[in-house]
Amino acid sequence: MDTDSTASEPESLRVGWIGTGRMGAAMASRLARADEDVTVWNRTRAKAEPLSEVGCAVADTIADLRGHDVVFTMVSTPADLEQVLLGEGGLLADPDHLPRIVIDCSTVSTESSAAMRAACTERSVAFLASPVSGNAKVVTAGGLSLVVSGPEKTYHRVAHLLARLGKGATYVGEGDVARLAKICHNLMLGVVTQCLSEITVLAEKGGMPRAAFLAFLNDSVMGSVFTRYKSPAFVNLDFTPTFTPILLRKDFDLGFDAAHALDVPMPVAAATAAAVQASVSSDRADEDFAVLLPLQARNSGLTLDPENVQVDDGLSE
């Protein structure tokens, strides 16, 4: 471990940020509010401009970020990541003007991550994979967590920046193992949501209001940040998407690919995958993956109605 870097004062770094959708904007805002020097770029400039109100500079082009020490990327797809890094006008397109470190917080495959790492390494740019757990509301509440892999010395150089994005970052090793960590996280996300759906339907069919049952569960040793966070959706049937069944199915597919390669049986995940596929095959695939609840209710002969009860999601600032 690089003990000198952990013991010394954090290095002052100029930060660039590519991608200011809901997540990217919330994360960049946290850095700016912590008095970091942040310049943001987004394909649609109008989505980046509100960040000037919290102290961010707004770049006209990605090229404006090449002289920065660290550039974060938070984009939607592997193709987007490749475009902003290697495409025409991309961050790495000019070999004479490059950032020192790229930190990718997007959710992409291990293969895509490895390809971008190789491209950075060829240009002597350090690359950290740093996928996240949470959504924009979680970021705003300070509850975001990050999992990081890549050169350990690089991680320690930027650990103070990662810490300011939420409640902490966990370093899990070299290469792109952080991508597997995020896939494992999302497998558990699906399994827990399906289990929560099943027991909530069982409780309601037995005569309990959902709000009452979930209040009991959340206050018990079985409750968690996640079960409390999903309780308002379960109680009031608000399935405004934070993560869709289609995206969850993609991560289950990636998880099973990894399990096959590593010879790990996953019977519980396999059973959950069938429920996830049913949600994708329904007419509700564009809603939040919490639609696992009404689908479970329908399969149980139960029709759900919103309870219209105010429920704390545990994320109040």
C-alpha cells in the first residue's frame, strides 16, 4: 500500500466531469459544493449549465478537459464511453494533451471497461473503474457508495475526491474487478426485491396493510437501507423508474456469464431471473423494477391498490 499518499494531505486536483444526466449532475455538484475545482461537459449543454450555480465551470468541448488532473465519466452505455474517450474530439484523441487520471463511474461490462483501460494505459493515463450504488436522490442525501478497481496508488491519490461523492468508496483490487462487484450488487438487488415482493404479498393477503407490515420489517433486524428506500413505492404503487426490469435483466445475464465462467452455482438468482424476465415480458418493462410486486400479487390472485400513506424512505437530508 502507498502509505505516503494515505498519510499526507490530499493533493489539490483539477477535476473534469463528462456526463451531467441525473446521476452525473448530482455527483459533480457534491464535488463543487466541497470546494473542488470542477469543470463539466455534457453533450446537451443545457443539462450542464445549472451546475454553474454551485460553482462548476461549463466546458464547450471535451477537449477543454484534457488539461485537467482527473476526469470523471458518467455516461449511459459502453458506446457512449468509447465515444467520449476515443471518438472524434474525445478526451484521449490528442496524444499531446491528456489528463493524468480517468475515473469511470458508468455501468459498463468488464470487457468494455478493460478496452478503455487498455486505451488509457497506451497513453500513460491511469484508469479507475468506479461504478456506484444509488441514484440521484441517494447522491443528494450523501448515501452514494462506490466500488473501485485499478492501480492502488492511483486510488489513494483520488480517494479524497471519491469520499466526497457519498459515504465511501471501497477499493477491491487491480484491473476491472469493480465491474464484477457491481454485477454482484445488482444480482442481490433483484433477489432482495423479489423476496420483498413475495413476503409483502403474503402479508397483505393474510390481512395486513402493506405500510404496517413494511414498517415492522424496516424496524426489525431484517430491515435495511434498501427495504426502507423501496417502501414508499411498495406502499403507494409509484413505479416511476429508477432502474428498469430491462436493465436488471441485462445485469442478471452478465452475472450468469460470470458465474458460468467461474463455476459458481446460483440457484436463488436463477429463480429470481424468471421473475425478472416475466416483468420484462409484461407491459410494464419501462417502469421501475419494483413492478415485481404487482406481478407477484397478480400471480397470487391479489389486486393491489395504492394505500396513499406517507412513508419515510430514509433518505431525507
